[in-house]
Amino acid sequence: RGMSEFDLKAHCGRLRESTQEMGACYLLTDGIIHGLNLGSQPTLQLFFYLHQVPITMSPVAENAVYSLFSDNAFPNLYRRGLNVSLSTDNPLQLHMTPEPLVEEYSIAAEMYELSNAELCEIARNSVLMSGFEHYRKVEWVGEDYFLSTHVGNEADRTNVPDIRIEFRRATRKAVLEYLHSLAILHREDGTIAQDIFHKEHVPSEVVNRLLRKISLVASHVG
């Protein structure tokens, strides 16, 4: 009908929200904003990693409301390979400069000892998960940006080394293949699957549904 599409990105994952709310966001949304409590939910963290669910975080803003810089989950989620980026949150209230996004990047770089390549990867993630038009993304990060391999990375535009992109892809592929083998081997009663997720006490029907989803993704990862 010629109408614009929009993504459903939930404002969730703050410290007071439950595992059930985070699980619902994982299954039903196109991404989340905050995601602080993923740091204490390893099972959900794994699923967000496997499916590269977009997560936007604001350590400066969150420091004022939810979590101290030192306790923020952002650096761990980023270095483990989750699809995270930096954003602003209520900049007129919670930021101190005229450039709140630059403020987020510069303070995160200082607090979490991020290198230039890491900052550029985070910025690239931000473009990829954004709702900007295709031609804008082509202009900013390259013509084949939608490819998960290093072929989709134009280093002269993104300043992200190809070897970093390839490492992320190869690591995720290895994890998916391992879990895919477990999904094939697990018994119909779900016992083995439950052993994997016992800390979260996930119902067997949920585990089996998620394992099927992992298997589907694994079959499509180059």
C-alpha cells in the first residue's frame, strides 16, 4: 500500500524486569533497548547471541538511572559477540553535552578501554540495526552490508578490519553447529535439552521450540 514499515523494538531489559519479559521480547520483537539484565541471564544471553537480536544500550544514561558504569553489562555483551550498539536515552534529561551520542561513545571508550576498531564495529552495528533506508546503509557501510561474512564489510568505509568480521562469523557458526548437534541427539522427552538449560528451569516445550529455531538458523549460516 506504499506505507512505511517499522520495527518493533522493546524498551526492556532493565534490572527490575523478569526473565519471562526478556524471553517474550526475544521471541516477539525485532530488537531491545537497554538489556541490562542479560548480564545475569546466561541462557537468554546465549539466545540473543545466536540470533544476533539487536540491542541498543546507553551506559551514560543508564548510569544515572539503572546501573553504574562499572556494573553495566555492555562491555561483556559486546566482547562476547552480541549484536550491541550505543545510543542515547532521554538526552535532555540524562546527558550533559550538546552531542549526547558522541558523549556515549567517548565515555564508553574511556570506561571500557575500547579501541578504535571496537568503536567502529559498534558504530557499524548501529547502522546495520537501524531503520534507515537501504541506500543510506550502502552509503555509510558498503553495498553488500547485509552479508554476514567479511565480503559484506568495506573496511575503507567502516574502519572495521575484515578479520574481526570473519572471527565473529566463524565463532558464531561454531557455536551454532555444536548446539545443532545437541538438538539432533537429544531424546524426545527433552532430558538432554533440560540439562543444558537447567539453571533457568525452562519448560521442555520452550526448550524444544528454541532448539528447533537454532537448528533452522544453523542450516542457513555460511
